[in-house]
Amino acid sequence: MSRAIRPRSRAPGMTRAPRFRAVGPSRERESAHAIDLSTRIGPLELANPVLVASGTFGYGDEYAHVVDVSALGGVITKTVTLMPRAGNPAGRIAETAAGMLNSIGLENVGLEKCRSEKLPKLRSLGATIVASVGGETPDDLVRLLEALGDEPGVAGFEINFSCPNVAEGGARYWADPSRLEHTLAHLRPLTRGALIAKLPPDVTSIADLAIACERGGADALTAVNTFVGLALDLDALKSKLGRATGGLSGPAIKPLALARCHEAVRAVGIPVIGSGGIESGRDAMEFLAIGAAAVQVGTASFIRPGASSTVLDEIREFLASRGIARLDNWRGCLRDLGQGRA
Amino acid sequence: MSRAEQGNGGAKAGAGVNGNAKSVAPLRVSTRTVPRTRWIQAPAIVRRHEDEGAAHRWLELEAPGSFATPLPGQFIQILLASPSAVLLPRPMSVASARRRGGRCVMGFLYAPVGPGTRLLAACEPGSSVEVLGPLGRGFPLDQPGIPVLIACWRGVAPLIFAARSLAHPSARRRGRRAEFLFGARDRAHLVGLEKARREIAAVQGRLQLATDDGSRGIRGNVIDLLERLAPRLAGTPVLHACGPHAMLKAVAGWALSRGVRAHLAMESVMACGTGVCRGCPLPRSRAKSEAFDSASTPSLWGNREYAMCCTEGPVFEARDLDWERVE
Ligand SMILES: Cc1cc2nc3c(=O)[nH]c(=O)nc-3n(C[C@H](O)[C@H](O)[C@H](O)COP(=O)(O)OP(=O)(O)OC[C@H]3O[C@@H](n4cnc5c(N)ncnc54)[C@H](O)[C@@H]3O)c2cc1C
Ligand SMILES: Cc1cc2nc3c(=O)[nH]c(=O)nc-3n(C[C@H](O)[C@H](O)[C@H](O)COP(=O)(O)O)c2cc1C
Ligand code: FES
């Protein structure tokens, strides 16, 4: 039996720093942990801005022997639906230039097993839990939140309005501002936890969707889910995936995601969580610079399961090396980029 | 194939009767007693890297002592040093594993077929990669019966590892010699044949060859070898096979129609290799699907309809998969 890589243990409260203390590069190492990374997402106060993206970290326990999930800002579960889903047939993954296409089809254990087995396990690991939920209709989502809304230890919900890989209730269906607004208005009273709407990138105006979500009562947005993509096998003359198209993720989409995220940030007053191609602390700092409140690490965890911890460490080092004691002093520093130009 | 199932994606759980299960032994939830180890990701150094003939390469990697020793049939994910032109790690079956000075030295036989494996082929001894593993469940070598190891092409490598394990005096059923069947299109494709001869002889195994064109061994394939061998065995065979899916399908079909146990090392395109991304589904047989018990099956392994190749596999029992739908 091997010894697992032990997560570094951190004393609770270590991230609370004396405010506005300038730190010089010479004290970088010891001061990195004293930087204030606190992050507010609606009613949620997170210790830091690094979350793991839905569908790339299972139900939070699969990577727990290599990542101290309690040290992350939060863990977003695989999207859960009312009933278990078996997912799409084989041909679910294809690598593309600096990215990957997936067509998983929301395979998940379903509400019951999530509640009875997965959430308690994740709770016991001390993680801040955001449950991702998905539905084919507004009514599905209402039922999911009725069931999970008061679940102990669930700090918030990310509503997956943006899956590109399902026939019913996917990104296309939800890319309708009034549908989003009305659905969120129904969900709002069902939980006191954070209500986060996850948006698709392949839309005419992500700003319109973002505004509708804010009006409907969302506490925050996630921008963005995967981009619809297609890759062909020219020898077999078919798609490299079982279903023709899939969702593109990974470094290839970072500039695209950053632009969509920026557009959403500028459109609304609620926090926006960035997702798309984040592999390093510097990637995260770009999203935070344009005004994202927090970031999600997705595909990077498949390549290095410890990627989320690394991103967190690198954010601290980045700030420490510039003598910035609070993430708030960085967040949004480039929010107004391009403002006033056509 | 004994069990035809309805087409893609729609096999309904719990529906219908289990038609012609005929001679197949009754299904229990799990007969597998493969020890489970915890994977880690660790840096590794290329120690040897050379041509093995038949367009294959032999690679030896040295991982730190914290890396658990893989078992035959298990695989690891090899991640090239970054920056790299490929994003995801590449799964490779372990072809040998030993401890050296407390460190874990693993061998791999692979073919450079695409961008990832071609970049791997260019890694000089002394260079670094990262390894994640050991992953998956290997061959259940403690199953009773006369072990018959069936390899096509590069599938030979993990099975030589299995033959050595079977013969090892510390193995649970102690020092069993294996029947070894090895096939390929022609003699040039019998990759690592000389090594196979040596290693199988060293563990008192018996090697028989088949080529489609008869340039080595019998003219025919491994199923023909199996047909000849089976009646001469002193007991019930238990099959372990590794090779292209078409060959594994044929072995599975042969075994299912005779009620013989067969364990097949499957492949799938993979992303994570650890059950997280859900990218590597293999269709379950109707019987397995009907007997599926979500309480006793780790969700990491799959669901009622699909098993994940990387966690429940890559080695599967013939009766557990729907071979009509395996690509
Ligand atoms: C559990 C497991 C064990 C494996 N063991 C070995 C081994 O011991 N030796 C060896 O040479 N190869 C092995 N493979 C296959 C190997 O992983 C692929 O050949 C490799 O990932 C191809 O990557 P590439 O970038 O070079 O080519 P790509 O361009 O990614 O693929 C080239 C061709 O290989 C196919 N392919 C890609 N990935 C896989 C895959 N994971 N499984 C099957 N076909 C694939 C593609 O469809 C394409 O036709 C194994 C695969 C798995 C899943
Ligand atoms: C294999 C895979 C499965 C995913 N599953 C989900 C999911 O269930 N729900 C969801 O909201 N997003 C899902 N996503 C999208 C990710 O959460 C993330 O938003 C997207 O991949 C972009 O980020 P990345 O480039 O960092 O991966 C999935 C992505 C991948 C690659
Ligand atoms: S490769 Fe990710 S689940 Fe198997």
C-alpha cells in the first residue's frame, strides 16, 4: 500500500491577514499564507476564490487523498439530476489542440444517492459544498431544490443551465432570458444558500442572460460552461465522439471564456465566477483581474489531480511577490478594460 | 455471441427476461479479489527506452518508493513534461514492475501511433515524465483453473507479466504454469517474440504461436489455438486475454458459449483514468445490468448501463460486457 501525497495542513484562520499589510518579496514564502483571499459569493463567505468545477472533481471524495478539499474555496459536485443518468454511449472524449471535447451526457448518481451517500461523505471531509443541479424543465429544478434546499452542509447551489451534451434541458433550452428569470424566481425562495446560475458561452449575448439571472434573484453567475465543438476522424469518416458534437474545455478556451466572463461581469452587479481553461495561478489572476469574484479549476484536475491546490498556492505566491496583502486589492483591477470603446 | 441486446444507449434497466444464459455460470456480484491500492501522481525518470521491433518501443520508468507496485493488467497514466503538444496523459498497461532500491521500476511496451505516443517515443533516457497510478483492476490471477493467457500483438507484454506473477512461489495458488497463446497477422507482428519465448520458458510456461499467413506457428488465429488446446487440458481453463478489441470479442464469444471464465483487458479513450470524468464507458451485458446493485458497486466504477473502463476495468469478465455494443 502506498502512502498518498499528504495535503499540507493549514491552521484554521491562517488565511486571515492583518489588513493592508504590505509584504516585500524577501518575506514572500512565509507571508504567502497570510494573504487575505476571502471571497464573497452572495451569502457565502469563502476562505479563498478557488473552487473545483462541476463534473471535473466527481462528488469531491474521489481526489480527496491528493487534495485537501477543506482548504479549497469550495467543491462543486457533478451535476445531479432527479433520477440517476447513465450518460451517453462510448465516444465521450476526444483530445483536440490544447483542449478536449466531452460528451458525457450528465451521467450522475441522481438525487437520492447524492443526498444519502455523496453529500455526507463530502461533508465529513470538511469541504464547503456547492451542489450542482440540472433539470430538463423548471419544475425539475424546483423539485431538486425542494429536496436539497435545506440540506445541512450545502452552502450553495450551482444551477447547470448550460450542458451542451443532453437532448433535453441543455444549453439551448435554457438560453432564453425570460425562462431563466422565471425559473430563478421560483428557485430563490427554496434556499437560503447561494444560488449560482451557470451560463453557456454559445449565445448571442451572455450579458442578456446574466441580467435575466440577476433579475430572477441569482446570487452569482458562473461564466462559462464548455463551448460546443466538433472533431472529425477523417479515416473512419465520423465524429471523434459518439454524439456528433461535444463541449470543448481546457487551455484552448481560456481567452474565449475570459471574454465571456468579462462581458458578464460588466453586465451585472452580482459576483461572477470564472470558468474555462484555468490551469495555473496566473490563469486565475487573469479572471480575477477582469472582475471575477472567484474561479473554477476544471479539466486541469484530469491532468494533475492536485491542480486546484496548485492554483491556490500560486495565487498566494503571485500576490505575495507583488506585495499585495488582500485579493480584493487585485480583484477587478482590469474590470474597465476597453470601457468606452466601440 | 450468445446475448443480443437492443441497440445503443437505450438498454432499459430491469426490463425483460434473461433469455439464453444457458451454460454460463450463475452470476455473483463480484468474484474479484484484486487488491486495491491507492494511486498517486509522481515524477518518474526514463531509465531505458529502445526499439523492440515491429514498430514498438520498450520503455522503463523509475518512480519514487511511494508509488505502489502495479499488478498485471493494471495501467498507469503517463503525462509528458510540460509544455507539451498534447494535453492529457496517455494510458499504458504495465508490462513489468519491480522494486529497485525502494523505488518502483515499471516497463511498458507501446506503439507510437499518434501525437502523444510519438512524443513519448522521443523521450531520451534521463528525461522526466509524470506517472499516475497504479490504476484499475488487473487480471484476477488467483481464479481457479488452468490459466490460459491469450495475447495478440503488443498485448503480449502485460500477459508475460501475468505469467511471471502466476509462477511466483508467493502467488496465492502458488507457482502455476501457464499455457500461453500468442498470435499476430504475420511473423513480423509477433512483437517481442524472443523475449516472450525466454520469459515464458523461464516460468515453465508453454508458448504456442499463430499467424494469419502461417509464417510462424499455425496458420490461423488464437481462437484456432484455443480450439486445439482446450480438449487436451487436464482441467477447466480460465482465460486471460489482452489485444485488440476484435480479438477480445472473439475470445469472449468462445468462452461464453462454453461456460468458461474469461478476463479481457479492455481499452478506451480516457481523460482522467480515475473514474472522475466518466469518459470511458463500456456497455454492461444485460445480465450484469439486471443484477446491478448500486448499493454495493462503487459509483466510481460506473452505473447500471455502463462500466468505467478505468476503474471497474480495464480487465473485465466476458459475461459482464455486452460484446455486441463494444467497439
Ligand atoms: C488501459 C489502457 C492500456 C493501454 N496500454 C497500452 C500499451 O500497453 N501499449 C500501447 O501501445 N498502447 C496502450 N494503450 C493505448 C494508448 O493509450 C493509445 O495508443 C494512446 O493513448 C494514443 O495516443 P496518441 O496521442 O499517440 O494517439 P491519438 O491520436 O490519441 O490516437 C491514435 C489512435 O489510437 C486510438 N486511441 C487513442 N487513445 C486510445 C486509447 N486510450 N485506447 C485505445 N485506442 C486509443 C485513437 O482512436 C486513434 O485511432 C492503452 C490504452 C488503455 C486505455
Ligand atoms: C468531462 C467534463 C464533465 C463536465 N461535467 C459538467 C457537469 O456535470 N456540470 C457542469 O455544470 N459542467 C460540467 N463540465 C464543465 C466544467 O465544469 C467547466 O465549466 C468547463 O469544463 C470549462 O472549464 P475548464 O476548461 O477548466 O475545464 C464538465 C466538463 C468536463 C470536461
Ligand atoms: S477516464 Fe475518466 S472516468 Fe475513466
